[in-house]
Amino acid sequence: MSTVNFQEVKQRFMQADIDGKIEIYTTTQGLSVDQFKELLKHFPLQHLEKLERAMG
């Protein structure tokens, strides 16, 4: 299993649109809880409900 390059994932996440961010957040495996929290810092809070629905 390949190691996830978190910096690469984070860069893609920061550059993606809302749907892209949700796609990355919900499909990337192998991240730690802290790494997921780090991604959330770059997610627009007004769209958090959409992310929660995607994860539901």
C-alpha cells in the first residue's frame, strides 16, 4: 500500500472547488484524524452541511 502524500493531498484540496474538496475529503484513505482536521481548516464553513451529507 502506498503512503499518502499529505502535502500533495492538501494542495489539491486547497485548489479544488467545493465538490472537488468533498470528493477528496470523502475518498482519500490513510489520513490521520489530525490530517483530516487540517483539511477542514481549508473548507468553507458555509458548505459544511453539504460535506456532512456527502459523508452521511
